[in-house]
Amino acid sequence: MKKIKFIYSFAFLLVVAISCTSKDGIDKDLSFLKTVASGNVNKAYTISNDNSGNVTISPSGNGVSSFEVDFGHGTGSSAMAVVKPGGSATHAYPEGTYTVTIKATDIAGVVATSTYPLTVTYRAPENVSVNTSQSVHNLKVKASADYAASFMVYFGDAVNEAGTPLAKGAELSHDYSLAGNYDVKVVALSGGAAKTEKVTAITVTDPFGFPINFDSTFITWFFGTFDDWGMQGFATVANPFPTGLNTSSRVGKYTIGHAGWSGTYSPLDTPLDFSAGKKIKVLVYNPDPSFVGKKMNIELEWAIGTTSANPWGAIVKTAFTTSGEWEELVFDFSTNAAIPSDAKFKQLVLRFDDSEDHPAPLGGSVFYVDNFRLTN
């Protein structure tokens, strides 16, 4: 009996000795970690509405030590980001549809992969503003708009026009080959499919210069007047006598002023160039037989391109020879030897019968002019 008690006592001591070789509550068995897998992995998208394409992705999940976000767009290191719990990653997307992949790694190193769809849609530009400025046949265009990435400009003077790109803050310059009415279309581009258009109607005028033909609707005719009594006048009117040498639809109506020095003046956008000829021919209709023999003046001023031309001395006077029909008067400036062949003049002056003043009824009377041209 004593021998059996001794064996039991030895066995008890052995168990106690073995149990005391490790600290209480600690051992090397980590198998339980395999049961601590991450859960409830999710994402939150914050999509910008300023057409930058920026999307902020904020992943979340239980028991996750880190996230790897594959944006579904881009290459290399720019196509993904590692995010800590509670963090986020931002990526700029073009407009389109994408698949975002999130890999969640738990503390045991177990990876759970989830995919999420993402659609990025750009908004249409707003508050489109178009600024145009013109100089004869040249047009300059600027544009601005909220949420616009860039612009496309259509000048309206070509069939199947492809459009010209216009960057934000930049300016386009365009030359029209013909005068006319045009619709200039500016398209504000979002960077995606959305766009906003604005159309501006413009009129391109021909430069005021020779030849002068009043039928053109795209020239701003200017014949300023000077007189002491205010009788002098000039206007573009329907041709009251569309017969003979002149059947054009519109002509110039010259109203005679009171003073002998009365007349009209016209600055020329395109200077009159004597290298192309020194004779000016004009169609004139004189309705009054008493005007026959009286002279019309053509005077050229503001000489440029030469120092020897007298800017105030280029004057030629030619008399009416008939009344009641259109006739052609020739003003030959080649007889003025003081005018060099390369002279150019920037102002045209018309006067009538400058030998004396014109009290009524001569003052206030009219005659008609048309088709000024420079020839040899």
C-alpha cells in the first residue's frame, strides 16, 4: 500500500514540474489566429464635381491591417495605392466606367479581394462667355466657362469645318477671305461627353477703299461732311436712275453744301496706291442742266510711303458734260508732277464748284456718284 502511494506522489510532482516550464497563459500555439479573418470589407467613393476626375476611395473593414487599392486605371505605381485603416487614396480618372479592386490583409496575413464598379461622369460647362474683336477681315476670339477643360471654335466660313482647338485663357485669330455674315460657334468641352455651345453672329466688312461700289452690303460707308450752314450731305440710296452706264442697285447721293469749300471726307482703310495707276474714274448722274460745265473736285490727303508728295496738294477738278444720264468722269492725277509714282493716300475728299458759295437753290441740290476706281 505504501508503494502505491509513492508512485502517485511521484506522478503528481512530475506533472507539476512539467506545467511550470512555461509561463502561465503563454504558449506557442498561434493556430487560433487563423480564425481571426477580416470581415465587412467595403469602400466609400467621393467623386469631385469640378470635372477634375478626382475620386477619393476610402476602404473599410473589420480586423484589417492594410488595404491595397487598384484604381482600375493607369500604369505602374500610379495605378494603385496602399492605404492604412481609416485612410484614403485619391486618383484622377477620365470620364468612363472602371472596376476598383481592394485587397484587405488581416493581422494573420490572410488576403481578401473585393471588386467594386465606379462610373465617372463629367458635368456640362456652365456660364459660357465668348469675347470677339474684329479688324476688317480679321477676327479674334477668347472664351471662358465654368467646368470647361478646353474649347473648340468653328468660324463658320468653311464646309464641314473641323473646328480649331482653343485652350483656356488663350486667344485665336482668324482671317476671313470674304466679307459676309457668319455664325461663330464656340463649344465648351468638359473633358468628357458633356459640352455646351454658344453661337455669336458677326458681320465681316470689306475695308473701305478703292474700288468704291455702293452695292456691297459689307462695307461701312463713311462720307463725313463739312459746311457752314449744315446743308452738305451724303447718303447711300437706291439708284433712282438705273439706266445706261449704271444699273447698280445702290449709289451715293451727294447733297451740295452752302460754302464753296463744303464737301465730304472719307478716311480709307486701304490707302489709294498710285503705283497701280494715277487716274480715278467715277460714274456721275447730274439731274440739273444748270450744273453742266461746273466742276467736281477729287482731293487726296494724308500721303504715306513718300516724303516728297504734298498731302494737301493732290487735287483734280473735272466738269460735268451732260445731265439726265450717267456719265463717266476721269480725274487724271498724272498731270501733277509733284506726286511720285509710289505715293499712297489715306483720305478721299469730294467737293463741288468750289469757285463760289452756293446759296439756294444750288445749295441743297443733289447729284449721284458710283463706282470709284483707280486705273492707268
